[in-house]
Amino acid sequence: MSTLTIEGLHASVAGREILSGVNLEVAAGEVHAVMGPNGSGKSTLAHVIAGRSGYENLSGSVRLDGRELLRMPAWQRAEAGLFLAMQYPTEVPGVSLLDMLTESVRTPEDTAVGELMAGEAERIGFDEQFLQRPVNVDLSGGERKRNEALQLGVLKPAFAVMDELDSGLDVDALRIVAGRIEEATEHEGLGVLAITHYSRIFAHLRPDAVHVFAGGRIQESGGAELADELEAEGYERWTAALTADPDDAVPQAFTDPFGDPFADQLA
Ligand SMILES: Nc1ncnc2c1ncn2[C@@H]1O[C@H](COP(=O)(O)OP(=O)(O)O)[C@@H](O)[C@H]1O
Ligand SMILES: [Mg+2]
């Protein structure tokens, strides 16, 4: 059984610590939801796990079946079985989706990548014309998310980190795309870390655990009912506790749009 283990993860970007001690374990076939307010560091967590450049790992570890991912370049992490569905999937001009996936799928029995892609495209209602076109170029937000799901269906990773997969998808598309991922967890043992603001995706992708992420770490964990509670009540309970700490308080000049930005923050 595959397991993704995150322990004591601290990381910074642009000289500021964003992840402050993340601990999390996801087993094969499980879906763990990470929900938190804007700017709390959710995408940073996704990027640090996947190995995007520009992030500094300060301490801790991220292991896939005991292998330390933090020491590997991004491509090696992918080879080890990790997949990242990005919040804002990037355009790759000049490279078709077919070429990209043909290069990525290396096992000999999967040589008919084109057929595999066409099958996946049909399953999730992704227009086949996009398979030949440059990756994500001129695609709508929803089409990009379908594209991420198609790649996942073809690459069959052991673990997927999905950063706001639900954003940009209408209700029908959400049902189809999230349903495809749910199927992969059931039939292929895919483990999922699903980052989101909203619980609506969990009607189709059933979480085994829900984690509240605020202030750069997991503040509370629970079952699916916690997602509904967050949807109804928001994150105030956790963010209020954070700003109550004087060390974490946001200087007045930054919260007041008419405040003097050059004022002495400590005055
Ligand atoms: N490349 C970067 N350079 C500078 N600051 C960044 C960068 N990436 C993220 N941040 C900052 O880190 C914080 C967390 O961002 P992010 O992880 O995107 O939050 P979330 O996904 O939870 O909305 C924000 O304050 C954001 O401005
Ligand atoms: Mg984000």
C-alpha cells in the first residue's frame, strides 16, 4: 500500500515562512481534503510537495512510500508516482498534449497513448481536438481542469495533489471530473490531497478526512461533516484565533485601505 507522509514541513517563499509545521498522512485510495481561507498557504503546500522552484524547504519531510521527495527534482517526483493538478494550469505553447503525454508514459504496454487519451477524453467530455493542440493554449478555465483530469487518467499516478480542481468548473463538469477522480481512488487506489475553498466538490469526491488549513498549518481535522460546517460558517473560528496572537497581527496600515503605508508599524 502506498502512503504519502508529510512531517513537520516548514517552507518559505520570497523570504517569508508560509508553511509552519504541516503534518499529514494519506494512504492509497483515500481522499484528504485541505480547506482554508485565501492566502493561507494551500497552493504553497501543493507546490512544495510537487517541487516547484522558488520555494525554500526549511525543515521537515515529504515521503512517498518512505522515499524522500524533497530531495528530488520535480520530474523525479512525478516518476515516483506524484501528480499535481495546478490551480492555474500553465500554457505550454509549441507542445501538444499528445506529445507531452507520449513522452511521459514510458511503460511499453501503454504505447498506444493516443488511444488511451481519446478514451479518457470521451469519459470526461474533453473535446478531442485539444489533444493535438498546444497544452492549455487558449483553453477556458473549465477546459484546463478537464485537461488536468485527462492527464491524471492517462498517467495513473499513485498520488494526486489537486489544487482547487473545482474552480472554473460548472456543476455538470464538476460532477464528471470529480466523479472520474473518485473512480480512480476506488479502482486504481489513487490517493488524493484535494485542496479547495468549497465543499461542493465533495458531493462527488468523497473525503475520508477533512483538514482545516490556516496560518500555514493544519489547525483541525475531522470527517466529511467538517467540510459542511466550514461551508456554512466560514473560517473565522480559526483565523480569529490566529490574529488574536499579537505576533501574527496584521499591521493597521495594511488592513486600512486609507491608512498611511509609510506609517511606523509599531507606533
Ligand atoms: N512566488 C511567491 N512570491 C511571493 N509571495 C508568494 C509567492 N507565492 C505565494 N506567496 C504568498 O504566500 C501566501 C500564501 O499563498 P498561497 O499558497 O497561494 O495561498 P492559498 O493558495 O491558500 O490562497 C500569500 O500571502 C502569497 O502572497
Ligand atoms: Mg491557492
